[in-house]
Amino acid sequence: MTILIAGGGIAGLSLALTCHRIGAPFKVFEAVNEIRPLGVGINLQPSAVRELFDLGLEAQLDGIGVATRDYGMYTKYGLEIWTEPRGRWAGYDWPQFSVHRGLLHTMLHEQVLERAGPGSVETGWRVTGFENTGDGVRLMLDNAAGESRVEEGALAIGADGIHSAIRAQMAPAEGPPVWGGYVLWRGTTRAVPFLTGASMVMIGHDRQRFVSYPISKTDPKTGKATINWIASIRYGEDDPWNKEDYNRRADLADFLPRYEDWVFDWLDVPALIRASDTVYEYPMVDRDPLDRWTQGRVSLIGDAAHAAYPVGSNGAGQAIVDTRKLGARLLEHGLTPAALEAYEAEMRPITSNVIFANRGGAGPDAILDVVEERCGGRFDDIEDVIPRTELAAHADRYKKIAGFSIAELNALPPIVPKGARLT
């Protein structure tokens, strides 16, 4: 019997690769007719990179991304608060990667088709619901032509994102995603990288913020790389704004004037924004944690299970880890509800804590607000504002919450043992 995967995004395709690696039959159903390299940049923490390497994707990932060297927090005046090494520079056994989301998505898609065959992913079919049948499960699917069909399998996994139809059936009273009052503007720009050339920076404070990092290697001829950037402004939670849409084109006049004086000797923020070919607008939303992810032979992964604010580089990386944890439980319990229950029992508490930490200001960026409140973003010595020991302790706390602790991650055995196969 087959594992039916609703959604061909990063979560669904990573699960497909894990299923293929352990010998579990699968089929992916994706609503769009063509998988294309959409979106902007994302970060993959070493915890997720480890899993992609274990899937045999080290060369592919290195070919499309850049290993992030360090992560720094700065005030709205460009003053350095805290910088720490990342990936192997920090002592992890794996790098941290910054990459274009669309290139990662299409790379995973190509690998699934190459390894499992062209029939392993069906595009143009949207999953609309499910039905447990006792010894199996049915997925209901529709296409743009108005046609409907039913697929039967042993298990079904909702990897269909923040607007998951699988989740909606499990929690029919939940309603739309929750907007916390933040709006993001996102873009990429070809420019000379700043600081080390592989630095990730977070600038400002809770009400106005700017995040940037390169997502490609530097071109030796031009000295330029593709630089990802995110501008964030906080509004009142009751203020009206556009419904979330990752692909809505933005108007620079809505936010650029707020950044005109953010010109530092190491980064010209308004110039970086103006040089972007396309800018996207996205109200920042999440969802409350569910009490259950699993109903019978159906469960959830990725944003369908635990959509969180994009703080601390959790989204795609956590989805990848989900798929590997689920793969490990399938090896233990087979294609059974017990595998789904064991996976949920491990992952739901962890991801719920991340949602609340990001929403409650306990993310790594909370230090920016502490500094803004204490000194307005100006200081001669950061030690006069906040001790470096406090900065280090805060960074370590979040790593533990999100599963990024260096010593713990390095000491963990592989989630899916090498060569393990379903019997």
C-alpha cells in the first residue's frame, strides 16, 4: 500500500525522498500544474542540512546555496550588538545554508523524479479532503478542469501548507491564519555582499526591522551575489491589511520611506531595496498549535502542522526534520497509525514550543528590542547596555527550544539509520 502525500512543496518532496530512501511506496499530489522556482531566500539550520546530506543532497545543496558564516544583530543606527558564528564555523558538524527557496524546491522536485520516476509526482491535482476506511485511507482530489477523483492508500500525509485542506477537515472551526500585526516586504538584489560576504544580519527592533543575507556564491567576475532581504514593519493587530499571499507584488512607497536613513558604512539599506527587480508583500501570520495532528491513518507535517512566524530560520528546516522523524517512525511501526501517533507524540510538543517562543518575543531577535528599550539604539559599548554573557545565554536558550544546540545535535545519531529499509 502507498503513502499518499498531499502537497508537493519542500515538506512533501522531502518526505517523498525519505520514503524512497527507506523503501516506502508513495505518491505526491500537487495543486499547481507546474513546479517553478518561486519565492525568495530562506535559511536552513544545520539540523535540517544534516538531513538533506543524509538524503545524498550535499553536492546539490552546495550548488544552489551559500554556507552562512555568521549572524549579527544591529541597531537601527547600524551599531553591532551581537555576532556569532554559524554552521561549521560555530562548531556544528554541518553547515548552515542560505538558499533561494525556489531553487531548493525545484532541486527537490528534480531529485524525486530522477530517483522515483516521473509518475511519483502528479501536478494539477488539489487534495480537498480525506476519509479513513479502517485498513486504509482515501484522498479526494480536484483539478482546474472541474474533474474529481479518489486515491486510496495505506497512510495520507498533509503537507499542503498553511492553508491545508487536510488540517481544515481535522479542525473545521479553526478559521484563517492569525495575523499578529506585522507586514513583511521581501526581495532579492544582485549586489556586492557585506561584512564577511556570507553574513546574515538583523537590524532594528520590533516595530521596524531589516534582515539580509546572500543566497548565492559571489560571482568572481562581477564581485556580486544574490542578496536576500526582508523589511518588516509592525502595525496594530486590528489594522486592515491584505490577505496573506506569498506572491503579491509590493509598492515600494508603502515601506521604503521608513528606511531612507538606514545607510551605514557597511550596508546601504534603501539602495539594496531599490535595486531589487521584484518585491513581494506578505502579512506575517501563524496558526495556534493543534491538540492533535493525527486522525486514524492521516497526519500533518510542515506548515500544515505547525505554521510559525518566520523567526529563527525554522519554517522549511523544521518541515525537513518532520519528514525524517516520520520516516524513522515508519521504519519502527510500518505503514500503520502507530507510526503516525509516535511521530506526533515526539514532534508536536517541540513545534508548539517554537510557535509560542516566536510569537511571544522569545526568539533570537528579542535582544534587539531590549537594546532599543534601554538606549534607543545608541551606545559606545554594548557592555554598558547589556552584558555579553546575557546575549550569549539568550542565543543558547533559543537554540535549545528549536533543537539547534550544537553539542546535542552533533551527538545525536542519524534520525534515519543509513541503509535502513522497511521490511
